[in-house]
Amino acid sequence: MAERKKNNINQLSTRMVRNNDIFCCLLINQTNQSIRVIDFRGGNFQLKHNYLERILLADGMRKIFTLIERDDMSGWGRVGYHREGTIPGYYKRSDAYIMARIYDDDWEGIRDIEDQPERKNILNEAKILGNDLTNLKASGLNAEHVAAEEVTDLLKNEFARLAKKASTAKKTRGAKTAGNKETRKTSFSQVIEDPIFPQFSRETESHFFICSNRRTKQINLFGAEYQGCFGNAKMDLFFKPKTKADLAIARHGLNSFIDWLEVIGAVAIFSLVRADDLETNALFFSAGFRNTGWMHRQLMTREGPVDQILWTKKLTV
């Protein structure tokens, strides 16, 4: 039976399937209407595909994807799945290949999408800004690992600092401050979710790292979903960097967190970033990550499905 934590938009529900024909685990993401398949190589691909399509229709999903080793790529390809990326060292000694199939009515497939100018422009802009960030100097910053139970209070304090700063700026301009309380309430509502960052895998450890400006008290929070058995970690950051000060803090925190993860055994780090988030994509590029994939229509937003760019970094074993 699937288990799902109530009122938690980040929590995946898990469904184990084991019979004479199929052996796999399904991670169902209701928010993004997607299913990730963890394949234990039980049963042939056509039987898996038929079963997955039945689940997709019954649960109202719109995308199925799986992370597999190279040997299984052709089997998934035969039943209509396309490669969306690679995570080097995901299985410690071998790479993970992402194969996906999208069922949106208006989806026309990914044929020749790598040659589309818009996609190239997005990556080029991220790399140009990322190169500029390598020369960005940061001073007075402190980065450290924090316990999960500390995270909510740290973020609550940061939202309060931001709200106070915004209120002061409005008063300086002589603008009305009505509506600020509702804005703060809405913004902080995302903090109380557990886990704070979108879940990707099962049987993982959550680690949190915070980078703060000792003078202004500004912070940014990083999270890692770490699979100790393979040594891979999916990284996220809470506040999207916008200004040079934001980017300086985020870059210092990101590099410090990478060093910390390497010490505990991580050999492969990856992140999925919205394709329309220039600053965050540039941030990962500046920290030595490579673009090794493009997850099509991976997120569901108010504006519709949004792509994510896959950034990966393989550490020295």
C-alpha cells in the first residue's frame, strides 16, 4: 500500500510491486504528477511498460522516468522512453542514465530538441554569468552543518529579517505597508513542510548546511538528500539568489557544502534547477558542475509544466 504524509507537498508515496512478472518500486509525486521507477530488473520491459501505463492512468499522472545503468537503456528505449540525462558516479562505480516518457496531450517528443536555439541560449547565459561569479569575492561569511531540528527556526528568523527589511524600504519610499503580514504568512508556509526540499529518492539521509553573513545576518540554506549506499547526493538551496550579495553567500555555501559532503563519503553530487532560473543555474556552473541533462516538463507550476536542468559533479573517489 502507498503511504503518504498528509499536508506535505514534498513527500513521495511509495508503492512496491513484486509478482511473477514485475519487480520494481514506484515513487509517486502527486505535486508534479510524475512517477519515478526504481527497477530491480524483474520482468521484461513490455510487461513493466504496460503495468506503468495502467498506474499512470489510474493515478492521474503525466510523466514516468527511471534511473538505470547503461545495459538497460535499450530495453526502456524499445518501449518509448527517451534519455534525458546522465548522473556520473550515481551508483558509486557506474553512471545513472535517466530515461523518461511524457504523456501530456500537447507533447510532441524530444526529437532534435538539443538543437533548439532557446535551449542553447539558456545554457550559454548561465555559463556567461557563472564565469563572472568565479571572480565574485565574499567576505565575512560563515558556513556550517546544522541539525534538522534547527532548520525551521533559522528560516523563520530569515523570513522575519526579510520582512523587516522590506517594510523599512517601503516606509523610506513613503509607500503603504498594508499586506505585508499576509505575504510573510504565505512565504513561511513552505518552511514548515518536512522534508523542506523536494524528495527524489527513497531510503536517504537529509543533511542541512547554512551559510550566513556575520554582519547582516543574511542566510541561505542548503539541503542534501544523501544515499550512503551509493555515495550520491541531490542538492537544493532554499533562497533563490538574485543580487550579488545573494550570489556570494550561495556560492560560498555551495562550495563549503560540497567539501563537507565529500568528507562523509559523497562521490557524486547533482541538482535539478528550473530552466528559467538563470542565477541558480549560473551558481552551479560556477562551482564546477556540468550540464549533463535536461528534464523535460519535470515540474508542475501554476503556469504549467516547467523543464529542469540537470547539473552534476563527480568527486574524487
